[in-house]
Amino acid sequence: MLPDNESINRFTNIIRRIEEKRLINAVQIRTIEIEKLHDTLLPKLMRGEVRVKIA
């Protein structure tokens, strides 16, 4: 048996909202990771604890 179209549409809408939220969360996590890297790396660069090789 196959579900009726209304059930399929409801399911699809629920999954779409979950997927949108997952993507938003992934972007937020990546942004936080970049900010954390910035906050830890920049002070070390300023103090000369880390060197960057320029090619």
C-alpha cells in the first residue's frame, strides 16, 4: 500500500523543515569554529608565537 498524497505532502514538509534547520545549524557551527580559530590564532600571531610562511 502507498500513502495518500496528503500524507506524503505532510511528511515532505516535515522533512523539508528538518533539513532546513540542519543546514542552518551546520552554517552556525562552521561560523563558530572559524571565530574560535580567529580568537585563538590572532593573539598568537600578534605575539609572534606563530609564524606564517609567505610563498
